[in-house]
Amino acid sequence: MRNFDKNRILVIMPAWNEADCVGATVSEVLSLDEPYDVLVVNDGSTDATSTIASHAGATVLNLPFNLGVGGAMRAGFKYAQRLGYKTVIQVDADGQHDPRNIREVLNGLNDADISIGARFANRGDYTVRGPRKWAMKFLAAVLSGLAKTPLTDVTSGFRAGNERAIAQYLDHYPAEYLGDTIDSLVVAIRSGLTVTQVPVEMRPRQGGTPSHHPFKAAVYLGRSFFALAFALTRRRSRVALPLPSTAGMK
């Protein structure tokens, strides 16, 4: 990466067979007024995801096989730590996370270690129904209690983290189903990290195939409860986390 500055912000974009939309998503991020470094973690794709992301201007980290979002993000955090980044933000490659909201989500780090871009916080018209909605409400209620702050969208992958979050994630960032959202957040909170949320608008997927189909809603409900129960048995982080910064985000 040219002219590397460790104070720059790393956008981590996990991608599995996202050739239809990863190029446009990377280009959107790089066209923003504020400069960001973009790392696409190519999670064992069998299509042209890697080539398209590279041509769009991203740095590409190719995993040898599909590890899932948790495994891809763990690789991204390791990359961030090795290169000295102090701030990272996850953005989905499918275009549902609007890059124009990146700065708003990052601003949440002024008051917390982890900032979540929340879809259900009185902004936008993104909705879910049935068992999936029930699961999300239940999970949000439980994690709000743990975090001692109101949270409405604890399964959102649009989230930013500071240096303390990066260190804790590298100690514990699971690859299991919902581990990258529920499990990682529960352990982070129980390890002393603070969490906030910022309202964002979710866009329709810009291409490719959705990872969740409506008929899987009931399965999602059961797995959500299992993921939460399993997360609550996890140990706290063993690493010595950096002291909270008093400088805030610039």
C-alpha cells in the first residue's frame, strides 16, 4: 500500500462470490470525500471477486477456501493489526451498507469502542417479519441489558471498532453461525468494551444471491437463541487491552 499512514481508516469488506457487486461497492467507498483504505477479504470465491475488487482499487487478501464471515473478518483484523491501523469498519461487499454512512458510524467511536450501524433505529424503511423479527428483538433486548445501553440491531455487520476492539477481536472472533455478530459482541461487552449504535439506512442488495431466504426464518430463530446461549458461556478476553483513548475520532 503506497504512502501508508497508520492513522488512516481501514474498510474491511468480506466477500464470497460477490463479483456482481464488489467492484461498484469498492468504487463507492474510494470515491468518498474522506480517503479510506479498502481491504477486500476474498473468502474462497470461485468467481472473479478477487480480480474485480483489485481492479476497482482495493487491496485483496485471498483466503484459500471459504471460512465464512467470521473467518474472513478475523483475517482482516490480523491484517489491520500488523499494519498498525487503529480504526476499522466492516462494510458488506453486496452494496447493502451505504458507504455514505461510513463517517456517521465511525463518529460513534467518539463515545465507545464499537459502533454499530443500526437498521432499526428510526431511520430508513428496512423491515423484517415473522420469526426473524422476533429473534432480532429478543437478541437486542438481551444485549442492551449486557451493554447497559439501548441497542436495536445487534446482528448488523455494519460496525466500526477502535484499537481496543481490534485487540479484543483478535483474541476472540468466532467463525460459527452468527458468531461474527452475536458471539463477538457478547464477549467484547463482557471483556469491558463499550458499544453504541448509529442509525443508518439499508439499501437493497446490489447483485448476487442473498445469504438468507425467507423460508429459513424459523431456522434463524432457533440458531439465534443457540448462538446467544453459547456466547454467554464464552470466557472474557485474556488480552491486555489498550487504555481507552481520550482524544476521540478525528
